[in-house]
Amino acid sequence: MRRRPPFRNWIEYAAALAVLKSLEWAPLPVANSMARFYVRLLDRALPRLRRVAHCNLAMALPGTAPEPVIDAVFCSIARVLVAFAKFPSIEKRNLDRWIRVEGAEHVEAALARGRGVLFATAHLGNWELSAFAWSLFARPMYVVARPLDNPLIDALVEHRRGLSGNRLIFKKDYARAILKALAANGAVGILIDQNAAPEAGVFVDFFGVPACAGTGFVKIAAHSGAAVVPGFALWSDAERRYILRFYPPLPVTGDTARDTSALHSRLEEVIRAHPDQWLWIHRRWKTRPPGTSPLYE
């Protein structure tokens, strides 16, 4: 990878810190308005994000008017940004203002087995708040993350993610660290909705379109015997807060392709129920089956 100029890192860090601190210090209603303004700037500065979303929606949800969904996705990103900025002030005593839990019995039953829990989550709703909140509701967990290209911003993000006691596992040599955590009956959260390279994944049906999905998750589940519990922090307009919803554990057969497909079928069900909260701006179908044309510019 080409080395990034230090001045670029510092400029990006200064901008990220200014955004984060402005949202952290502002009263919540003001912070919400400011975050929506920031994501509008992002939308205009990077028009390819909206183009990617249009492409994805045309494939996955044909017949759906794309603009309202895409606008709602950017609003969802704004909510994620505000919550992340407010992490220093979110504590157990005020957590219920931000989020409540449904389906915790699925996690408790899984932990009672003594072989750990793999939380299957995605860029749906508020993935940052879900892990942060669970450590306050129950106990700290492990979160698998990819280091950001900018080391200064990466350190900033890593620090905030750890404020509630969570520990990060980085994707380099992550399998050993995950297995160690599961052997101690720990909980590990992993984002499963990202595009995978052909050598690291299998093609599954995702919204009727072949998508290359990473197989590491189900392989670790089969090897460890850990329970696989899907969980997402989903925004409720009616309650004006998130609902951290856990679903019944998914069976793990040991058949990598079958288990990966089942996992993504469950994810698709939840996204279809909340299409305005998934990150359609991500090039999820970037890896294409052999002999097919690229989808994105």
C-alpha cells in the first residue's frame, strides 16, 4: 500500500476531531441538525456514494423509489454519527434514553452453553451503538474491526469504541484471538455484510443477486461450537430511540456454503424490514462471478 503523506493524516484528523467534538458538545437537538448537515456535505462531496446506492437498489429492490430510501440512509448515518460523538456521556444510568434491548434471552441461553457467542451484525441501524450498549447492559465484548487507513483517526475511533469496556480484535490474525475469546465464553461481534474477495468467500444469493460473502465467520462458528446470534440496533421512529434486537441463534451445520447462505438470508430479511437503515452506499456486490461484468464504475 502506498504510504500516506503525514500532512494528509493530520488534516483529515483535524476535520474528524472538529466534527466529533462539535457534536459531542452540542445539545442533542442541535447535534442532530448539525449531523444531518455534515452528511449532506458528504453526499455532495462524494456523489459516487449515491450512484452506488442507486445501482444497489435497482438490483436488490426493483420497483422501489430510490431517492427516499437513499435520503433516509444518510439520515441514518447522521444518527450513527451523533451517538458515536456522545459516547463519553452515555452511561448505564441514561442508556435507556438511547436504546433498549429485545431478545436478550437468546444471548443468555447461548452463554449458558459455555462456548461463547458470535454476534452476527451488519452496517444496519447503529452498529457502533449496539456493541457499546451491550457492554453496559450486560458485560464487555470483543469487536472485530479493520484498522482505518489514517492511523490518527483510527486511534481516535479505537479509544471511543473502548469507553464502555469493549476490546477490539483487528482483522490481521483475528481467528486466533476470536477463538481465544470464545473459549473463555466471551461474546464477539462481527460485521458480516461486507464484500469479500473470491479467495476469502463464496457466492450466495443476496437479494436475488450473487454476492461474495466471507466464510471466516461460519468456519470459526463450526470450529468453536459458539452460538451464532444475529443482532442489530434498529431505529424506532415511534420510540425515538434504538432497539437492540437479538434473534434466535442460527444452526451451524459445518457446511461452509450452506451456513454462509443461511446467515445472509436472515440478514436480508432484516434489511427488507428496515431498508432505510442499511448502508446501500457500500459496493456490496463489487466481487462478481467469473465471466460477468463489473457493476460499479
